[in-house]
Amino acid sequence: MARTGRVWIVSGGMTTHRTAAEGGGSGEPLVVLDHVDKWYGDLHVLQDIELTVHRGEVVVVIGPSGSGKSTLCRAINRLEPIDQGTITLDGEPLPAEGKELAALRAEVGMVFQSFNLFAHKTILENVMLGPVKVRGIKKDAAEKRARELLDRVGVGHQAAKYPAQLSGGQQQRVAIARALAMEPKVMLFDEPTSALDPEMISEVLDVMVDLAERGMTMVVVTHEMGFARTAGDRVVFMADGAIVEEATPEQFFTNPQSDRAKDFLGKILQH
Amino acid sequence: MEPVLDNLDLYWSGFLRSLGIIGWSLLGSMVLGTVLAAFRVSPVASLRAFGTAWVTLVRNCPLTIVLFFMAFGLPEVGVNASFYVFGVTGLVIYTSAFVCEALRSGINAVDRGQAEAARAIGLTFGQTMTQVVLPQAFRSAVPPLGSVQIAMFKNSAVVGAFGVGADLFSVGKTLTSAQGYAYIPVLTGVAIGYLVITLTAGVLLGLLERKVAIAR
């Protein structure tokens, strides 16, 4: 199993706010969250979030349950509306509900914890639906592209099956192919391996590492610290709805600055 | 059973007439009910309010009142049509509220993640409904939709009583009131006619349910 990842050349004196030029990105801001706030009733789930994801960068969001990291991820394609602040994608602010929002979501790939493959459609149809219905691509061209993507994630031979006939790891790889079929500018991963059996986690992470190596811009909410270390350009640590710390993976895991992060790492690295 | 056997041709034409009322009402109520169900889950508040108001009003009003409004109320405000059109329209309107609610239960049974995934690849609300949510909602709503439609089949007799004429129910009325046949054999014949329709529908529903069942 080749979980090659990127080789990390990290100099000791790196600041916490690493620019993407130092990491995998080209330095151009792609996703910008500016003073973003969100409340669920009295609960302040996103607190004054400031985050810039650069083109080609892999940002890994980690933190304890209920820290708001999934909400943050879902806010970027407006599956969760925000109450204050602005989110821009490639310079364009997120539009309100409607056709413009649908068009924007087509540019943002999303992979869910629970896969969410369309249960009534075959694997091939799952991957073809977006290109055909949203992009207006002809069926035979869309099928050719879908088969290529399914081959790339290693489930090409399952194309005629229904989602329920596949293992969790296979389903999640199809979900990644489905998102890639839209040729998105950025991919969001909302705990993509949390619902998987341990032995299936690596097959999904392999696909994600491969994506990162091909230069995809990614925001990954995960508990997979190995992935954060090998494929991440930057780690964003969240707790209680706020970004507590931002650093390179190397710096974050070896020398966390905040007490909250030290406490969190102490707990997860204990066993 | 002489009254039935003597008038088999009359029964047959009544049976076909009833099938006509049922067919149109089935088509109309499914289409209208589906649109209403989509309204009720739409992100647009005014559409949701319209759907809710429709269901509340129509579902809580007796069918006979709906039919009175159609057949006698509408002509008062200058809308004229045949009793057949009024009758079928009334039955469509009445049944649509029940179709809407049965389908909505099916929509609620579809995992939220399905619609989220559809929206995440850029499908509009309409596409999300027609491509992803409704096809799955229909599958899990087959049993309640079946009950609603079988109730409609029987309600078609009420439409018949409203002067649509020549349907299965009216055949019974004609044979007893106008031609003086005894009630029991005549009505037994009418009942058998309805049973043929409803029992066949029940068998077809069972087949449909098995055909569309999906693993989840």
C-alpha cells in the first residue's frame, strides 16, 4: 500500500500562517471566509472564522466533536447558511438559494461521511448524473468520463451495481468520483472515513492522497492524523466553534501552541 | 341474479364508464398531488404555505361538499362544464390532498443526505426533486398511495351519484328506481363490479411494490 503523500520539507522557523506558495498551492486565494459567524439558537457554532484556502492547497481541519469543523466545511458550499460574514469562492461571494447557488455548488465537490450515493441509481448513473443534468454533457461522453474516473478510484468493474451492493470503502470512492466528474475547483471532505471499517479507511485515503498530489485544492475535515501529516499543507485546529490554531502539520503535531490543542493531541495520541 | 344477467350490457358499459372516471382521476390526482408535495417541501415559503392551505382545506372537507361546489357552485360564477368534467375535477382535487400527504411521508423517508448530495453536485431544487428525491419517495410511498387511490376508486361512486350518469353506481340506481328490480341482486352486481376494479388494483399494487423495492 503506497501511501506516499508529499515529502515534507519543513524548516524549523516557519510561522503559523504558512502561505500556500510554501505548501502545495499557487498562492492565489480560492476560498475565503471573512468574519463568518453562525448560531444554532444560542449556540455560537462558528465564531468569527477567518480562513483562506489557496489554489492547490490541502487544508486539514481537525478538532474535537462539536467544534464546528463539519459546519465550517458545509458552509463553504452553503449547505449550511451562515448568519454573518462573507464566503467567497474564486472571488465570487456565495449567492443566495436559487439557480446561481446551484451553479456555484457545481464548482465545489463534496464528499460526505455517509457517502450519500443515490440509492436508486447504479454506480455509473451516480457519476453521470451531474455532468448530464448540470453541465449538459452528452450521455456517451459523460459515460466515457465516468468510467475513466471509476477506474481511477478502482471501482470500474462495479459500474453496473447499485450503491447498496458495494462496501463502504467502495461507496466512498464512488462518491469521490461523482464529485470529480463535475471538475470542481475545490473538494470538500466532511469526515470521509469516519463511517468506514478500519481496513477500508486506507483505500479511501489513498485516493485522497492521489488527488492531493495531482494538485487538487482540498478542505478535509478528518480524524486521520496520518493523512493530515502526509498530505496536508496546513492544519486548522478548531474548538468550540473557533479556529484556535493554524500551523503546518509538522509544527502542529510536534509543537502545538495552544493548551486546547495540546490537550486534544494528548488524548488522541495516547493510545 | 336474473336482474344482473338480463342487463349485463348495461353493467358492462357502466363498468367502463366508472373505469374512465377512475383513470382520469388517478392520473389527475397523482400529478396534482405530486406538485403539491413538492410545494410543501420547497424552499419557497409562499409555495409551502399554498400547499399546506390546500391540504388543510381540501382534506378536511367532505367529498360531497367539494362536488357540490364543483357542480353547482362553479356554474353560479360563470364556469360551465359537463357534470362529467366537474365530477372528475372534484374527485381529482379531493384526492390530490391525500396523494400529497402520502407522498410527503415518502419524501420524509428519503435520507436527508440524498438531497444534500444532489444539491452538492449542482442540481437545482426541481432537479433534486425529480431526479433523486421523488423517485425514491414514490417507492416507499407505494402502500399508502395505493390505499389513497383505492379509496378514490370507491369515491367514484359518489361522483356517479352526482349525475355524471351511466357509471356503475348509476346503473344500480337506474335498474332499481326506474325499472323496479329488487335491490339486493342489483346492488350485489354493482358491488362485484367495484370489487373487480379494487381487487385487481390490489394485486397490481403488490406487484408494483415488489418491482420497485430497493435495497437501502
